[in-house]
Amino acid sequence: MIDTNIIISLINLINLTNIEFNRVICESLYYLSLDLNLLQSIYQYGFKKLKKLLEHTKDPSIFCSIINILTEFIHNNENISNDIILNMINFLKNSSYFLYLSRIIKSLRELTKIPQTIELFKQEEIFSQFILCLKNENNLDIKLNILFILQKCGKDNEASKMIIDNDGLQELWTLFKLASSSIKIAAGWAIRNCLASVENHGELIRSFDGVFYLILNMLSTENIDVLAVTLAIIAEIVKDEYNLKILTDLGIVLKISQLNYLDYAQLRKPFCDALANLSDLPKNQEQLGNRRVVIALKHYLQEQDPELYKPLTKVIYDLSRVPSNCGILHEVGIAPNLLKLIGDDDLIVQEKAANAIRNMRRLQNMNREIEQTFVKIVSQNPIQKTTDKRVKCFF
């Protein structure tokens, strides 16, 4: 057990003039800071001294050790001054110490959990540096951490535009196409988040050569996480009417209808989102109305996941607008699950569930009326029994 007095002694040994000694002390403090109790002691007794050393040092090892210590603290306390984050950004922008790049990027990734960090990224226009690292670095950890940073930033409207303006989306598509699975997945979610944040992205998508065929090919993957992010990207791409028609003409509905692994939890949300947006096209409402898809939708309803209710009820309502689909919806017994959602807190979920049931009942009533009419006609015109007449043949 490390005593607090040891922490205090190490901090007191910090000397602004002894670089080698400071390296050892700061590195030791960093490893001690991984213990939350010791982290609090380091912050209590050493924050001011470490911050002062951070402002004066030009040694990358000392800088990174202090930054890594402060990152551990920031992760547990958002009330930290912006100048520490700005020091890290400036180090990344101006430093040629590639040996320490991984440690800085890792800390910046942790800091993106704090909203103020993304604001500082935008203020300092750091995205060009991130994209440059993605293009030039072969280190897997650096690439992954930058991609996780871009995922977070992609949820911000202004930040996503800055990523796109710095050719970030182009680089993300390249990684999504050619990289290893882990990079592909991380790049895919960054793409999805950027598209979700930017309005009217239809023409932007069409400007990337081969992107529609890339998406179709990705649907053939056996990697569940790659498939999940591909479906999430599709859900965003087809929000544009023209892109929806292009992918429909390329046969995307058939490919999605034939997907395996639909019982995997990570596929539920992106699969439902993709179907909900694909079903905007009447042509697709007919193609999606197959027993396999409808059974999957019923199973998702039975999961009682509120996050799925809006896309689920939307796609089921769209399917119910086609009379032939109503028969399948009845056969698989989806109505009882929809009835439960008529009282949902979300008004859109209520409306879609109620309208889907209305369409199903309307078809059922029409069939009943036709059956009753037929029975009535038959009862009024009984079939006359005829007696076989034998015809004699003379030879």
C-alpha cells in the first residue's frame, strides 16, 4: 500500500531545472495515478506544481506524463481549466515528437467525453491535424483513438462540418473500404455520426465514387459489428430521396431481407432504422413484406426495448399499407404486440401502432364481408343435384 507521504515526497522532489530527475518522478506519478485514491492525493498535493511544470517544460516525456496524470483526474472531474486541454492541443499541432503522439491522442480521446473539449477542438481548428494523422500514421492505437475522437465530434453539427471540410469523410470512406475490421468499424461509426449531423448530405454521398456498391458489398460480411455499422450508415444515406432510389434499384431491399444473424442484439437498432427509412418508398413496402422480415420485427417488439419502438412501428405501419402484407402480419401474430404500444408515451409510436392495427383490421373486415357475401349468394342459389344419365352405345 502506497502511503500519501510518498506522494508528497515525490512531488516535493520536482525541480524545474533537473529534467532527467523530473522525467522519472512524473512517470512514477503517472503510474500511481491509475489508482483513484492515489490520484486524489496527487491532485490535492501536486496539482499546482505539476501545472507549473507543464507550462514551463519543453521535454515531451515530462509533458506527456503530466498530461496523462491530469487526464485521469479530468475523467473523474469535469471542472478542470481549459488551458490544460489547450496545452495538449498545441503540443499535437506543433510537436514533431512522434514517439509521444500515441500518449497525447489517448488523452485527447478521454477528454472528448467532456463537452468543453469538442468546443476547444473547433476553436483551435484541430481537425486537419487529426485527419493528417489518420492518413500518415500506421500505429493501430493512434488510428483507433483518432477515430473514436471523430465519432464523438461527429455528433456535433459544427464539428462534423469541419471534419468534412478537411477531407475527413473521404478518408473515413477509404478506411471503411480497405482497413482491418477494427478500423473499419470505428471509421464506419464516425461516418454514420457525421451524416446524421449534417443536413442535405445526399449530393455529398453521391460525390464519393463507388460508395453505393461499397455499401452493398458490406452487407455480405459475416462480421456482426461491420454489418451493424453498415446498416446504420444505410439508414442515414437513404434519408435522401435520390439515394434511396439508387440503392433500391441496385437491389438493397432484397439483400437486407436475406440477412442472417438478425437475432444479434447489436443489429436490432440499425436494422430497424434502415428498414424504417427504406420503407418510405412504396415499391420497398411490397418487397419488405416477407415472412422472414416480419418475424424478425415481431421478435424485436417482444424485446420491449423503447429505443426500437419508433422505427419498428414506423416500418410495420408502412408494411400494413400493402394489403398482401397485412395477411402476413396477421399470420405471425404481431397485432397483440402493437396493441401494447397504443398507450406508449411517445405520440408518434402511438399513432403508427394504431394506424397499423387499423389497416390490418380493415383488410380483415373486407375479407369477412367478401366471405359473407359469397355465403349469401351460395345460399340463395343452391347447387342442383343431377342424376347421372347413362348413354347407351350401339355398335
